[in-house]
Amino acid sequence: MTSHITGTATAPGKLKGKVALVTGASKRIGRAIAIALAEEGADIVAHDRRNQEPETNKVCNEVVGCGSKSWKVIADLEKPEEYGTLIDRAMAAAGSLDILINNASIFNPGTLRDMTLEEVIRYMHVNAWTPFSLTRDFARRVATGKVVNLLDTKIKGYDREHAPYILSKQMLASLTTMSALEFAPAVTVNAVCPGLILPPAGKGGDYLDRLAPGLPLQRHGSAADIADAVLYLLKSDFVTGQVIYVDGGRHLREDIHGPHSDQ
């Protein structure tokens, strides 16, 4: 009996020749996504905030080592005069653009008790407004395309130590679903919520090991897990407006027990 199920979400070569702009591509999850895309045959426009950062040049070289092409673009995501031309400059460099990965964000401590209006505005600007602005520019300039936003599993809970950050990611989650409707059918817009994947700056692997037993899967993930979820969303032509939690089930714990911090 011949099967008529011919899904393409995992089809090899589906991303070959596509061009992806990855913001914050120089390190951590952004780097993992850029390299995973390059291994699938996609060409990469690697964004960085400053031109002097050697990590971005290294990522571009790694992309070339995968057999793909790479370009570097610079933009401060707090400055409209810089990120306002980012899509155009990426397209000018690569000749076209098929994929936008909104990965870059700012992440610093801040509680409800001490956060200021200026801090909230800054986080909303960089972590929510700028990704939306890039998505809108992208949708205006491409015939078809795919956008993936990077959120955070803690949008389901409450991280007391990073309140402005969580508020900004919650806003980006709302913008993800709204944009999926607004820019359909030409552009799909989805998101991935990383959980216990990489330790925060200044913390080691013991940070992940200490928290992992509290997750339903009782282990932490890796940047490759996030890249795999992004690849699925980019390969699928029939998924939009979705938020995938790659967090070992942490968001389920939040649903059951209510919001709380990592502590």
C-alpha cells in the first residue's frame, strides 16, 4: 500500500541555498543556530553589535567551513538609525533574504522592587520592539519567508531577579502570534522558548546540574536542542504562530505550581 504522507518538515536539503539573517550570531545560542543552518546548506548573514568583535568573524569562518557563504552586518539594536537599515543591508550583502532569526537580546538582573521606567523601556525596545521592527521590515521586502523569535521558558513563570527582561519577552511572545496573523500567508512567524540550556554569564556547568533535577525530564538541554527546534520551524511550511518550549518540561511545572524563580 502506497503512503500519501510525504511531510517535508524534516526533508534533507530543504534549506540549501536559503539565506538567513541571525541576530546575535557570535556566541551561545545564536552561534549554534547559525552553524546548524550552515550545516543544512543555508548561507548566513551574521549580525553583531560592534565591528570589533572577533567572535563574529570566527562564526563566519565556521559557516564557510560548512560549505556555505557568510557575511557580517553590524547594528546596535538600541539605535533605530542602525537596526532600521539592517534588513536592507543584509539583503544588499547576500543578494536576497529568506529567513530571519531574532536571537539577540539583553539580559541583566532587575527586580520589581528596584526596576525603573527607563530600564523597562530599554528592555522593551531591544528585546521586543526591535525584533518586531525587523520582522515587519523583512515581511515588507520578501515575497515569502520565515521568522523565528527566541523567547524564554520563564515567560510562563516569574523570575524575580529579571523582571524587566521577562516582561519584554512576554511582549515578544504576543508579537509573535500577532505577526503570524498579520504577515500571513507570505511569512510564517514562530518562536522557541529555551529553558535550562546554558548557564548565565559568570556561572558554570554546576548551575545547570543543580537545577536539572527540578525539571520533569530531570536533565538540562543543550544549544543543539534549540537549533533543532528552529530547524523544524524553518523546514515546515504549515506551522505559524507557534511557541515551542524546549525546556525539559519546565513550563508544565509553572502551570501546576505557579510562578516562581530559579532559586
